[in-house]
Amino acid sequence: MAESDVAKVIRLEHAILEKNAQFATWNRGYFRGRDIVAVNFLSSPGAGKTALLERLARDHATELRLAVIEADLATDRDAERIRAAGAPVIQVNTGAVCHLDAHMLGHALESLDPKTGSLLAIENVGNLVCPAMFDLGERARVVVFSVTEGEDKPIKYPHMFARADVVILNKMDLAPHVDFDEAAARGFLEKVAPRARILAASARTGMGVAELAAYLGSLREEPKRAS
């Protein structure tokens, strides 16, 4: 690629992120005006985000005042699961786009119309690259990391993990069967995400779900981030 082409790509990327930042600021104002705590759930495909949100909906929907936005390239299967678990939800299909952006989220908010005081869980598209770049106006980022992915996932995708407020070591019920080295995983996380809280969880057994619910509930007491 010629130097001039590289410069064009950089300018285009900057313009896209700048426009996204404007919509994120709008979303942040919407959340603040309705006292909504928005949390961006991110992971690779199949890490177990939906199963964790299902468990949260079944066990803690009322206390958290949980509402959910689901994002996938296609189908509404995940939204159906969350709805069956007892939480209001809307599905966003992104087509060929590998992430949610703040503008897409704004349209989803118009359709979902979450109640004042809600805890809004945003399940992003399964991808450890693109979603890391896009601020949605959320209060916190939760990155879900399955034990089946290997201990070194954090150092392979450092940008995603570095911006996490919480990292969930998920599917811990499978750890003995896949030779997952939890100590090594935590060591890698400490290198790339030293400020992140690390929780061990399993949606199947319920391990760590109450602790995750307590963390999400505590966000109401934390100072709101500036726009």
C-alpha cells in the first residue's frame, strides 16, 4: 500500500471514530437523564455472554432492573433466550458489520425504551478486535473470556482486555477438562489489564453470577463518567 493510501485510511478511521464519539456522547446523556447504568459485554464468539445474561435475568432481573440489547450479525435467537429468561430485550442485527457502534445503539434504545433506573446490558457482537475501538457511551466494559479459549487470549488481544473494567473467566466448570491454567491466565491479565477486576464464573453452575450481579448493582453508587 502506498504512503498516500495509508494516510487516507488513517483519516477515514479517524473520521469514523470521531463521528461515533459524538453519538456516544448523546447516548451517555440519554443514560444520565434516565439514571440508566449501561454495561458493554464483549467477547469472542461462543465465550458464553448470552448464557451469563440468561442466568442474570433468571436470578437477578428484578433487583437489577435488567434490560438487554442483543447484537448479532443475523437471527434473533439470543433475544429469544433472554426474553424467555424474564428480561425485556431487543435484537440488533448488524449484517456484515462486526461490532455495534454508538449510532446503532441509539436506534436500539428508541425501540427498547428502557425504564428509568434500568441496568442495561449490551451484548456486543462476538469479536475481540473491532468492538474494542467503539465507545457506546457505556458506564463499564465487561470482557468475557472462556476457559476453552486458552490462557493466552489476553496477550493476543491486548487492546480489548486493556479497556476492560471486569474480565470474567467463564465456563469454569469446564476448566478441569481442558487443562486450563487459571494462574497463567490471571498473570497474563495482570500484564495487559492491571486495573480490571477478575471474576471466575459458570452460567451452568451459577458460580460467580451473584458476584457479577453485585458488581453491576454497585455501579449505581460509583461517580458517573464525564462525557
